[in-house]
Amino acid sequence: MITLNFVKAGLGDVDVLVVPVLPDGKAGVQLPAAISERLAFQLKQSDFSAKADELTTDFVTIDGRTIKLVFVGCGEKSEFTDDGLRATGARTYVGLGTVDKKSIGYFYDEKILSANSQLLLLEGLFLRNYFDSRYKTGDEAKKLQGKIIAQLTLVGNVPADVKKELQRLQVITDNVHLARTLTGMPAGELKPEDLANTAKSIVKENSNLEIKVLHKADLEKEGMNLLLAVNRGSAYEPRLIVMTLNAAKKEPPVVLVGKGITFDSGGYNLKPSGGMEVMHTDMAGAAAVIGAIKTLAELGFKRKVIGIVPATENLVSGDAYKPSDIITSHAGLTVEIGNTDAEGRLVLADALSYAQRFSPSVIIDLATLTGACMVALGERYAGIFSDQKDLIKQIQKAADISGDKVWPLPLDQAFKDKMKGKISDLNNLGPLDRLAGASTGAAFLSYFAGGRRWAHIDIAGPSHQSKELEAWNPPSGMTGYGVRLLVELVTEQL
Ligand SMILES: [Zn+2]
């Protein structure tokens, strides 16, 4: 986690100072005169005009010490958007380049930017402050590690409520980073058991959390046959991970369910090359749920929340489940396997059905469920589906505030009817017409939601990005999508 220091007067031991600047050049009365002069020079003599995302550097010597200045253009206040400010913060991080990251300062002044604007800017910087160097060695590993800001000094008068909000941001972004790290782990390193161990170690650190992990024998006893069917091709046993925040509370809990397919080959409906390589990320829903539960625990959230992760690989073997198999689900409905690559909805179905015992007030599931959702909405938006319009609105509001984007897609009786089986109750693929695959996936899940308030969030698109689409994500890789959305949804909107 990035450590924050606060210096009210002077510049502390800062070697690099980031200063947000508006086009009018006002940088507040607190800025030391020598720095004001450099800023005035830059605005008058150079091309720098403080447009959004424009950065310029300069140097100043104060009391015999040379300080590098990074002036960050924020653009016109009238054009500010939340994501624009996050992007400015993220680009500031990138703009710092290879400077020594040990003594970086940020000039905090509410006369330049409001507290809210500065929090958004810093959120972008915190989120972008991430590199996955685990699988590099030697100099390159050191270079990547050197890019991380471990400490940031806020120079200026930071009010107590802003300090508190910064702490909250630190916790949230730290857990976005955790979700990225988990999602980025190769399948050989993160098997269902490892995911369960990660959850256990989080619970150990937080006294307000409890955990129950169901192993294969427990799942057999429970009759979680869809999860077990998907697992049959794998040499590693499945897990059902159940993390509970504030377990002693008697109230109906919020339940979060995250798809935890630690590798998806597609099964006998095998994925082609080019489609399989990133399938260790098919547990991004699980990573988001685990990250959100950890965040809620660390923030001391007082309500009862349960996170459920069905975890397994989907592989092929002599005993793997096959298209045309008919399996009796945990809920009792029979399911014909139309396609073994539609395994996410199978493990989620049993998890949603398992969740019923807690009499939840609401169930939210997050899953990298369908390529169809990505075709419809691209890589930045998750699709949301629910029978409850007010729940859709709550999720949209949480998305607007958190910056994890969503867009509603249809879920109606006609889609649900499409998922009925010919000789079984349901078919996991539905008709072969391939139309509206994101909606039919959601429609299949609806049979297992027990008629409760429930929403499905398809995160196939935003769980990872192949190039820079959102400035605060690593340019290529895992995004940790869903942690910010779930935390905002659970703490403020539900
Ligand atoms: Zn699949």
C-alpha cells in the first residue's frame, strides 16, 4: 500500500513536487514564491498552457536543495469529469517516469482544485501505481519495482475529512491491485485450492471475517453436481469458498457471488488457440468479490455481507463432462449440457442456489461469462441484467460514482424460455442461433436466483485490457474491475 505523509508547512524532504495547475495559472497562495515564479515562467515562456493531461517539468533550488517540479495541467474546471480527473492523476504517475520514487510530494491546495477533484486525481494516481513484476528477473524486475511509488507526501493543508477519504481510497485501490494480481496469476500457480488459501489468509488478518471452504466431499454431500461436473476434467479438486463479514448479525445479508474458473479450456467444446491463452483470467469475478469483501472488512463496514466463490478448472480428460450429459443441479433442476464451454453459468447456478440458505436481501454475481457481452459493449463496460429495475438503477449509480462502468442489457421471459431443455428442465446453451448470448447466459442464471432481488454483472469485457483503454489501468493486463463497483454499491447504494 502507498504510504501517505503530510507536511503542513514547508516542503519536508520532497525531491519531486507534483503541482496541479489550471489554465488561469492560479496555483494558490501557499505555493512557495520560488515555485510560483517557475510556474509563471512555464506558462508565459513555454508551450505549457495547463490543458488537461499536459505535463511539464522544471527545477527550482530552495534552501540549497534542488527540487524537480512536475506541473500537471488539469484543463478548464467547466470541463471536469470524474474519469477525466482520474485520467489526469494516472497520467501524472506515468509522467513521473523513472524519477526516484522515494520522495515524491503532491501539492494539495483547495484554492486550486476542490477536495473532491483532488481525491479523484489522486485516485487515478493510486490506481495506476501498479506493476506486475513477479515473473521478471534481474534488471528488468528491478526497473519495474522502481516505478512503484511507495510513499507520497501531501504538502499543504489537508483537512481531516479529506485525510479520512484518502485512507479509504488507499484501502480500495490496494484491493483493486490485489484483484489484478490474482487475476494475472497463471493457472498453474492459482488453482482452486490456492484461491481458497488466499481467502483464508485474508480472513486471518480481519477479525470481522469468517470463512467456510467446502471441499469435493462436502460438495458431493450438498449435491452441487453442476460444479462437480465442470470439475471432472481437472486433476485438482474444486472448492466453494464462503467468506462472511459480520457473521453474528441476524439481518438478511447481501450476497456477492464471483465466478472462479481458474482456467477455462472450454472442455470438449475446446477453445481455439488465440482464445485460450488468457483463460487463467476466468476467475476475475472471484478476484473482484474477494477484493470487495476484504475492502469492506478493512473499512469496518457494519452490515452482514457474504462472498461466495465456486472455484474449479474446466479441462478435458477421460472423465470430463460431455455435451449431451444431463446433470441434476443443486436446486434440483436438470440441465442438459449443450456446450461444455458454457461452464461459468453452471458453477454460478449451484452457487446461487447454495446462497438461498442465507435468505439474502439481494444477490449480485460477477462473472467473465460471455464473449457476446464483449461483442455488444466492448472492453470498458460490463453488462448488467436484473428483473428489478430499481436494482439496475442502484448499480448504475454505483458505476457512475466508482468509475467501473456498466450498461444494462435485456433479460425477459422470452430469453428465459429459450433456455428450457428438450428432454431436461434446462439447457446450458439454449438455441444454437448464437443470438443475444449475454442475455441467454443471464436468463439461465435467473432460474437459480430463487425469485430474490438479484443482478448478474457480465465482466468479460472490462476484466482485462489489451491496450490502454482507461488511463488508470496498467496499459496491458488486468484491471481489477468490480472491486470499486461492489464497494460503492454495498456501502452506499443498496
Ligand atoms: Zn467457458
